[in-house]
Amino acid sequence: MERLHPDEIAIDVELVRGLVEQSFPHLASEPVLRSLASGSSNSIYRLGRTLAVRLPRQPGGGATIRKEARWLHQLAPQLPTRIPHVLGLGAPGLGYPEDWSITTWVEGHAPRRRLRGSQSVTTGRDLARFITTLRDAQIPPEAISDPALRSYRGEPLQDFDTQFRDLVDECRSLDLDLDLDHALRLWDHAVSAAARLPPLSTWYHGDLLAENLLLGGDSGLSAVLDFGGLAIGNPLVDLVVAWDLLDQDGLAAFRVALAIDDDEWTAARGWALFLSLMTFPYYRSSMPGRCAARLAMARFVLAHGVQDRT
């Protein structure tokens, strides 16, 4: 397994097979295969035809596994789109230090490039419906007090002004071919817009990007994956997916379906820039594919920032 982090936990097929046998002996005869769907936070292994094993890549990652197990089964019936179902939690063992999970394997086509035309419009509307429905989902009292459901991505954008400017300075040395001065201008608009918004606290996905979506052939959204970033707070960060995946027509359909105002849209665009730039210093060597995707998103934001600027 490739190492993405300095504190990466060693995981391989033999370990996964042993963990499954230890915690779920009735599944021990199912074949185990490494999945290309593995991300930066979790390694994913296929277990037979219908299941997946999800294992944190870093110490402490078991907290997000337990969070998904606790809350996804409550949210799933309220959502309009398929999501993975957590079927069981596995215990640490065989030298592996974290909780892990077995989930359903969700079939679908991962988007490989920016969507165009009618597929972009349809998917934009589907994404807006998912975001709106998740925002409107009931928040139980125990969720409000759950520290696992707090994340920096639900905090006001203006809280990260210094960090963004430091990122811009760091990115200037990386030869990214980005107009970082224009990025700062758009960021200033975003911070000003965010400061005018009232406080808001709802459910949000937290990592709603193209790499965590599945499409249904030539149609729209088929499934949403990876709820490790699930949290309660300001949900504007979930709008970033529009700049990551949709063309101009899809972007417009997405915004209309969400029925959001200019300040919300401008602040969300700031989140798209922030998440793009924070990728490059950490992952530029270990995840070139992710960096290429974030570079494309940043360029799209910069290219279209004038047209939709308030």
C-alpha cells in the first residue's frame, strides 16, 4: 500500500483477511481485494461481491468510523440518494490499532472528468437536492453534543483568512500555473460575503467532491460515498462540489435549485479555493491525481469568478 502520511498504518490484504476472520468469522471465506476507491483517510478493500472493508490509514481514524456507524443509519432513510450502509464495526487486532467497519459496496461509475451538457445539469440538480435534504434532516439532541460531529469545515470562512494567505504564499513556490493574485481578490470577496451571513448549523457531508460520488451511466447522481467528514455546522463547504464537477450550465442549474443568495454563493466559492490550495503542499508528491483534480477546480473557479462575482 502506498504511504500518504508520515504516520501511515501498514495495511495489506493478509491483515484485512485476518481482521475479518477475527471479528466476522462468518465472512472469512469471502475473497478480499484491494479497491482503487481507497482515499487519503481510509483504505478500502472489497469483501466478496457486495461488501467493503473500510480501515483508517492513520492513528485516531477510528473515531470517524465510529461516527459513521452511529449516524448514517439514522440519516439514510431521509436522504434521496444511495449511501453505503455500515453493517458492523471491527475491533483492533493483529497489530492494527483502530476500529474499522464493514459496509455495503455501492456500485456505480465514478466521474473521471468535468461533466458536460445535460448530464451536468441533471447532476447539478441532483446534488442540490441531496445537499438540501441533508441540511433539512433532523438533528437529534445527542448529535448536537457529539464532539465527533464538529469540524473546521463547518466554521465561518473568515476564520481562515490568515491560513489562506499563508497557503497562497506557499503555493507561489510550487509552479502551479495559477493566478494567485486573482485568487486573493476572489478570496477577499468571499470573506466579506461570509462575514455578512447569519450563523447556520445543519448536517453537512464535509467532503462532497467528485471523488466521493457515483453516477448512473449517462444520467445524474447515483450515490454519495465517504461520510468521514459528516458534521454539524455551516454547510456551505458542501457547495464546493459544483466547481469540482459541473460545467457552467450545471453550475447555474445547481445554484437555481439551491435557491441561495449572492453572499452564500460567493462564500462557497471561497471554500472551493481554500480546499484546492490546501491540497498542493501536502499531497503534491503522494497523490498526483488528487492534485490534478484540485488544480482543475481552482482554475475553473478563477476562470469563472468574474462572471458570477457579486
